[in-house]
Amino acid sequence: IHLFQDTGQGGSRQQVWALSSQRLAAILDSMRKQEVWTGGEAGQAHSTGSPAEQVKALVDLLAWKGSQGGQTPQVPDRTPDSPLGPCSNDSRIRRYREALLSRMGGGPELNGPPPRLASLLLVEGLTDLQLREHDFTQVEATRGQQRPARPIGLDRLFLPLSRVSIPPRISITVGVAGMGKTTLVRHFVRLWAQGQVGRDFLLVLPLTFRDLNIHEKLSADRLLRSVFPNTGEAGLDVATQARVLLVLDGLDECKTPLDFSNTVACTDPKKEIQVDHLITNIVRGNLFPKVSVWITSRPSVAGQIPGGLVDRMTEIRGFTEEEIKVCLERMFPEEQTLLGQVLSQVQADRALYLMCTVPAFCNLTGAALGHLCRSRPALQDAELWPPRTLCELYSWYFRMALSREGQEKGKVSPRIEQVAHGGRKMVGTLGRLAFHGLVKRKYVFYEQDMKAFGVDLTLLQGALCSCFLQREETLASSVAYCFTHLSLQEFVAAAYYYSASRRAIFDLFTESGMSWPRLGFLTHFRSAALRAMQAEDGRLDVFLRFLSGLLSPRVNALLAGSLLAQGEHQSYRAQVAELLQGCLHRDTAVCARAVNVLHCLNELQHTELVRSMAEAMESGALARLTGPAHRAALAYLLQVSDTCAREANLSLCLSQGVLQSLLPQLLYCRSLRWAWASALPLSHNPSPAPSFNTTEIHSLTGGQKSEIKASAGPCSF
């Protein structure tokens, strides 16, 4: 390479400097060793093109670094087959991908994408059931089956669906608690960092609401820097010019609900505003209008985002029967006999099998049943096998956690009584946290929350607490805690309420602790039942089931001495059953809260009402059992019993008024044969019509369903 300058004498030139290719390579290598730039930048200058172009790139890089204080410029990628286009070979992007792979950690998904996470279900929106009911109710009412939907692969998740459409800007993926939303996000981010999916995105910025909750106020600029640090002003340029995907995982864990009606618009990316206002403005497009946003959430919370702002909605499907088997096989790889016992128990209990379509619940069930099967030979009371209710299953899970705690302390065969003190202490510390978190819709806790509720952080290091609570470090180096599954928080909260009610003189639901005096367990149970039935989203339904189940003789036998005092509150069992049945006489229409009361009675092992309805269905004598309590029991049977739903032909034995009162629940029943026309008001039923199956029922529009529900009358407790 020869550099010349004009001499001014007739256009002649004088050679002032000569540089060989070998000398240029030596200069670049020396500058890399002195950390003037990285090896990637030196490689960019060396591979730019001809020697003259290499020198020009060298000079440009040095000039840019001098003006920007050493920050790395975005040198265009000259590689024609680069999937990301400009800036894809930026060393910062490569280092960022490596950091993401390290942060996301390893997992079984790295050995190959599991079929369940390789694609999602493309849905048109959220159903009434998803918006209004507890996650357990959603799985139970739909029998673990997703709506008919078109699958979409992860590689096409953010691409146009047709040649004439555009890529979605706001995408939402929903799934009930424990379905694997965070696992899906981590899997997608790992695949992007490896260059396997999302190749049209220059950057993927994964954030969780656990990370965002620690901030009171945040700007869009700081939000970007928290994930992709050391960007300078170039960071905002990237976010406004290149294709960037912002991932917001766990909307249901946001400490403040999103309010799109009362949030003030903000277009300044450097202005500090409340976190919920920031997210609202990003979704509306006031901030980062060109950035694609992917939000994951439980269905009921996803409804906070107006449907008109959502471009694409997907749903994670649950386990199939084969995947349930594979999951349990991984838990017991070398214990085939034990695996067979657990599998047979899951398959024999239809309700348990349906809940096992949720991966986290399947793991919890496997752990509890595995411990039960191992302990079965030593059981003094053979009646404790098998577990019949949800509360019994979770009681066995608690016993398993206690046994691990004992083994950790060096006891080879610990007795429950030997670690009873640890169980009570755990309920006393975590229980209050779980209960008040449930009341306030708070599912993630930080160290300040632990201190506020008097939780001993050293206690959290034991095996007992590790079975209930998981610890996670956020981007800001703080620590977040959450229960391993929502249902475990509800179980521990119910155990705390059960124990605290014997000595509490004020309403435990009152945040300040001051209320009209409430004395006695029955008074506190009545307060809990009233709160649960008034909750429109059903968030206290499973809590009330557990609270009822703790009064069961079988559960008391399981937890006596470890979690519950021997025979505590047993004298109230009949009175609680009477109180619950009294809740069924208040309305004409059967709503989900009424069906949940039947679940509570089942947990309490007070099954007379359900048995009488089942016998009436078998004998064809339903027509004489049409009271509010009987209608609620019928709706319960149609949801939990496949046989009842398959064989019932309600139009032959029930009047139009009774069918109308059942409509809110019958809309959710699949494989149910009944005369649809006979349940409609007379104005809609001028002549007899044939029976419809549930596929036809579910094909009705939202307006038609709303009209039918309105004809059934109001439903509130």
C-alpha cells in the first residue's frame, strides 16, 4: 500500500509512506493486544476488502473511537448471507448473545426443542372462562383440552401470517400458572442467541416483571440499558431504527395492574415515569413505536391489555397423555415399580389426570405420590391410601418436604413428629406472607417483603422451604422469591389462616389488623367464604377448598402433630358443611362460585348432596330435584364426571327454567348432549329444534353467548 502527496510541480507526486499487508496485520494485532479495540473490530477492518479499503476502515475506526470515548461503532456487515443484515457482526451483539446464553442457563431443552414448546396455539382472543375464573377452574371446566386452534412454530411466531399482512407489534402468550411460560421464553431466547429463530431481530431484550418491580420509576432509556448496557446514545437509535424484540415475561407478577384508561401519554424516552405507566406507553406505541413487544401472562391478567392493541395472541398447550408419562419417567428413571404405581394412580383419578396436563402440577403430583408410595408399607392407617382430594395430595407433599428436612439434618428415617417444630415454624413465617400476598394479588416477594412479614431468611435455606419457595436473582442484583406454584402459596396461606383463626380476634383479611371483633373459627371461616364468593375472578376459590379440606379427618390424620394440632377444629366440620350448603340457596343461576362450593364440600368429605344427584341421574329422577343446591350439584357433576356429561340428556327431564339457570356452566361442558333450543327464551324457540353437541355450542359468537347468559339471570353472592 503506497501513500502519495502532490508536490505542486506539474502534477508530480512524492511517495511519503509505504505499508505492506503483513505490516497492516501486525499493526492490527498490536492494537488488539493493547486493547485499543477488540479482536472482532480488528477482524472487521482486516476483512473489509482491498488493502486501500482496509486502511480507510482502520483510519475511520480510530477517528470514531477518538470522538466517542472508546465506544464501539456499528460497522456494517459486508457478509452477503448475514441473517441479521447491518450490525449483525457488531462485537457487542456477539458478546450480548454469549451473555444471554450464560444467563439463561442450561436445561433439557438444549438437547432438542421439546414438542410442546416447539409450537404454540394461535387463538383469536380470551374466553369468558379465561378472563373470569381461577386457573384450576379453567383446566377443570375444559377437561384439560385447548380450544381448536391453528399451531404456529417458534420460528414463525413474529412473522406475517400471509404475504399481504405485516409482522405483529404486540404479541401475547397466555397459559395458566405452571404451564411453562418462563420456560418458553428462556427456550426462545436461547434459540435466538444461537441464531436458530428470530433471525430478523437485531436484538432480543428479555425482561421479567420481577426485574421491573424493584423500580418505582423508570425511563425507556434506562429500561433498554438495564438489558443491553453500555449502549450510549446509540442504544436508543438501535431501538428506533432496527428490528428489536422486547420480551416482558410474567405480566401477572406486575406489582401494579396496568390501567390503559387513566395513564398519561409519554413520548420522551428519557423521562422517568412509573413502571406500569412505562409499560402502558410502550404497548400503546408512544415509546419505542417500532419495537416488537412479546408479553407472557396468565389469562385472567392478560385481559388488562385492550384487545384492540393486541396483534397476535397465542396459548401454550398442556401435556398430552404421553407427555405426562414421559414427565413421570424422568422423575423415577430407575424405579420402574414405583413409576407404575404413580402412573396407575394418576390414570385412575380423572380429576388428578386433568390437572397433570399442567407441567408444574404434574411434577408436584409425581413428587407427592412417589413419597406416598414409598411410605405406603409403613402406613398405620390403610385408609389414607389413595389420596381422594386436592388437600390430601398437598398434605402428602408437605410430609415429603418434612422428610427431606429430616434427612438433611442427618436422620435416616425421620418421623413426622421429629420435625414437627420445623413445619409449624415454616407455616408461621411463610404462611402469613403467602396469605397476605394472595389477598393483595402479590406473587413475587423481595427481601424487604420478607423482613416486613418477619420471615427468617436463614430458614429459607432448608430443604423444607426449598420445596415451597424458589429464589431468583434479578438483573439489578437483588433477590426475588416466589412459591414454586401458585397452588402451593394457596395451600400454605390456608394452613396459616386455619391455625391463626383460633387466636385471632380481628378479621384476618383486614390489612390494618383492626376490624369488628371476630371470635371463633366458624366466624373466621364464614368471613373467608364470603370473601371468596365475592371475588369475581375466583382468585380465592382454591384457597377456600384447602381451608375446607383441612377440616377433613383424613387430612387431620396426615398432618396431626406437624402442621395441625390433634383434633383441632374437628367439632366444626358439620357446621362448616351446613354453612357451605347455605351459600347455595342465594341465587337462581348457577355460577362458578356455586360449583366451587361443591368442590369445598368434596374436600370436606361431605358428599351426600352430590351422591343424591348422581343416583337421581342414574334412575332418571332428576325432575324432582330442581332446588338451587341440586342444580349446583348437577353442574358440578357435569364438569367433573365424563360419564355424567356423556350420558345426560337434560332436555328430557328438566324444565326450561332449570336449564336456563344451568347455562353459565353448561357453556363450558364438552361432550354434553342436551336440547339447546329448549334452554333459550321462548322468543328464540318458536319450534322444536334438534340437540347440539358442544362443538356447535363453542362455535357460537360472543354476542350469542352473552345473550344466552343474560337470559339465565344474574349470578352473585
